[in-house]
Amino acid sequence: MFITLEGIEGSGKTTQVAHIVHFMEQNKIDCVVTREPGGTLIGEKIRTILLDPENRDLDSVSELLLYAADRAQHVKTKVLPLLLSGKTVICDRFFDATIAYQGFARGLDMELINRLNKIVLDDLRPDMTILFDLPASTGLERAWKQLNVGARVSNESRFEKETLEFHEKVRAGYLELADREPDRFKIVDASMDEMQVKGKIFEILSQHLENKPSIQDAD
């Protein structure tokens, strides 16, 4: 099973990963957590370039191609081998992020983005995508609070420094993608507190695994 997590900055994806892993362990599902960008050793070097706030002049097409390079390395050397070995893969961001950020927000050609994704992914698609949705202003406020207290690293804040309008476009893009594929996307109200979001995710995962809805608290 391949599960991806998507959402704007400050939506709480990373916070929920540990809860999702705990759920999988409680249900005896062997899972591996990864992320984009940076799910491989080479990807970590690409991530440094992409998220460094000093790289303000990074060209949008260059940005897109760096994400594609990171994804190609990630899929070929990590995601596919794990899936083929029977493991469940949980990925913090995947190709939907590129469509939302570089397509809807940056305004790059969607046909180009789709061609790159086809080259990199072939027919690989997530079985489920959990979209952590909340107002862009709330997400940015949370993200900057985390940066200010050291919960986020400041050398990965290039996207947090984008305008509110940019992040509103990202959110709108995600919601449009979810509307196009309602069977794959599961939208979670990420404006709720951590435990409420956790409960909703457990409910979604339980239904997907055809378990009883009562599996909502694996503490």
C-alpha cells in the first residue's frame, strides 16, 4: 500500500506521521516513512538547494526539474523496491505537491509537469492521499511559530517566505486535485488540534483497511 500526505506549509503532516506509524504497527502492517524532497541521500542534497531561503533567485523551471530529479531517484531506488517487497510506504509529499506548487501556484505549464511525472512515475500512483487542509493564513502562522521556536529548521524556509497569495493558490490547487480524484484523496480538516486530526486519520485508515471504526485510539 502506498499512502501519500499532502498539504500547505504548517498543515501538520509531519506531526501526524508518528501517529500513522503507530496505527500501522498496532495493525501489524510493516511500513516505511519517506519524504519528498530528500527521501534518498542524493535527494537530501537536492532538498538543500530547493528549501534554502538564500536561493531566492532559483528559476521556476529549474525548481521543477530539481523536484523531478529528486522524485526519479526516490521512486527508482526506494519507493518501488519497498512496494515490491510488500511494505507499506508512507510518503510526506509526492507528485501532487509539484502540481499544486509549481503548477497552480507558480503557473508553470501543466502539460510539461504531467509529462515529467509520466517519465518519472510511469503508472505508479498512491493508493490513498491524505490532504491536510486548512486556510493558508493559519498554516503560515503555524509554520512561522515553529520556525521561531526552532521546531522547524530555518535553512529550509524558502517556501514559508512566499506570499500569502502563493499559498492560497497552492491550497486551491490541492482542493481542485482532490475534487478530480475523490476516491484517492481523503481530506482532513487540519485546523483541528493534533488529537482531533489523529482521530480523523485513524478513522480513514480503519475504513481503508476494512477494520472496525472503533480502531481510533491505539495508545
